[in-house]
Amino acid sequence: MIRNLRRAVRRAYRRKVDLSHPARSPLGSTVVNCVIYEDGVRQPDTRPTDEALRRVRKSGRGFVWIGLHEPSGTEFAGIAELFGLHPLAVEDSVHAHQRPKVERYDETLFAVFKTCRYVEHEELTATSEVVDTGELMIFTGADFVITVRHGPHGSLGPLREALEADPAQLAKGPAAVLHAIADQVVDDYLAVADSMQIDIDAVESDVFSGQAGRGDASRIYQLKRELLELKRAVAPLDRPLHALVTRPMPPVGPDIQPYFRDVADHLARVIEQITSFDALLDSILQAHLAQVTVAQNEDMRKITAWAAIIAVPTMVCGVYGMNFDHMPELRWTYGYPLALGVMATACLVIHRSFRRAGWL
């Protein structure tokens, strides 16, 4: 199936798509929305994908925004052929688990973002899922935007409504949509990082309040794993955003680049937070291990002290249990009470000495 998809897309990429004839309906069950925007205003009529694109290119105004959710290769092949999308980008958009990136294919920009969501939980455990990730791919051309979403979260419905409420920004074209998506994704990173800070503060409080338990090391390690999941989504996006800010990359023009600079600043803030969280968790883990080591040393000192106390009566009993006939005070009437008194006195003296030394 993948081989047939690649062949179909390569054929479409090598030739100009003829929009004068109705194409096969590429509008499948995975298409969430297909909307035309002219001068930043949403057009009320709903058209099939091929008709919407034909109208936009015939008028030379506006663009079409198509949203898809987890399309298969067969379902996406029609849209890829219609818009002349590069086969490598199409393959990446169909198969998730891609690294965040921004690539240019002629006049089409292909971007991959990792979407993140904080998973609410009553109490952090060693198996708690804290960060849930998905993927969002965006094809941006001169007169179209195609968004492909993977995962149950990261819906673009509220974003679309917010953009439609600002026609002046939406009139800047597909690049404005790309900026709005990037801005929302990075804002979600900030929200996840702020929520994770609450979990980190709770673990830190438990460790340094003297209430640390055996499971705290597992909780800290779980937090580090979830933080690594967030880092894998955030860190690779730094260079692509920097490229959008510093290099001309159609359809992102000079008028929209300052907006991407603001997104890049927010991303830098998230990266700094993640770095500081990672270092803080390392310190918390080391502190917890040090506390465990100190507690074990305390236990060993107590065990050693009690062993020394028990050693005195053990020694006396051992001497008088040797069954020799000629032993001092063996036939004495007060020998047994005296031996008990000596053992008790010696144990009390040793116990008091250990208490003064802080071993008991």
C-alpha cells in the first residue's frame, strides 16, 4: 500500500494537477473540516476539496484550510495528488512518530509539531502518566493549509474560532495559520511545564520534610522519564523555529516572521524550565539517596549497640556454662544473684554510654 501511495504521489508531484476536471473525491472520513477564507473571512458555503481549491485559484484570493485526523495512506493519496505534495512529506504525515521539524519542498512548507497534554492525577505514583503526546503535521502553501492530527488531543477547533475572530491576522494567509498553530503548541508546552512543577514541588517537599518513603525514588524516576518525554517534544523544535525567524522560507514572509520570533522566545523559556527541572530532580534524587544512606547507618549503629549490650550477659553465661568442677564461686549461695546483678549493671552502663554517644 505504501509503495502504491508513493507512486501516486510522485506522479502528481512530477506533473501539474489539472483542476479543470473534477478529481476523484479526496474528501474521506478522516477530513474534519474544509473551509475557504477570503480576506480573512470564512466563506459560508461548504465545498468538496477539489472544488474549494479550484475556486481559490480561480479567484486568486484567499486560501483553503483542510483538517484531517489520522488519515490512512489510501485516504490521503487523493489530497496529496490534488495539492501536489511531496511523497516524503506525505509518508511522514501518514506515519506518526516523527521528530519535530520544518522542511521546505519547493513552494510548500512541511512542519511537524509534537502536541503535549498534562494528565491529571490525584496522587503521583511510580507508574503515573504525567505527559501525553500526539503529533500535528502542517502543509503550508501559497493558497492552502493542510493539517494532519495524530492522537486524541490537540484539536484545532478553538484555534480556528480564535483566528476567525481576528480577520486582520487571518488575512495574512496560510503563514498566519502556521504561526497560530505553533503558538498554541508552545503555549501548551508552557502549561504542561507549569503543571509538572507542582508535582516536582510535592516530591521535593516530601523528601525534605522527613516523610520520605521507599517509593520516593521510583516517583522521582518516573517524573524524570515524563520530563524526558516533554523534552523530546520541545528541544528539537528550537532550530526549525529559529530558521523560520532568520531565513526567508515561502510562504512565511517578512511581515509574519516577527510573530514566529515571539514563539521562539516562549520555546526558549520552556527549554530553560525543562533543563532546570531536570537538574532539580537530580538534586532531589541525590538528597533522597543520601537520606536513605543516613537512615541505614542509623539502623546499623543501633543494631551494633544492642549487639554490644547483649554480648556481656552472653559472655558471662558462656563462662559459667562450661561445666568445669573447679570454678570460682560455683558452690556459693549468692553466686547466681551476683552474676545476674553484674550482667544487669554492665548492660545498663553500656546502654547509657551508647545513649550519650547518640547511638541509641
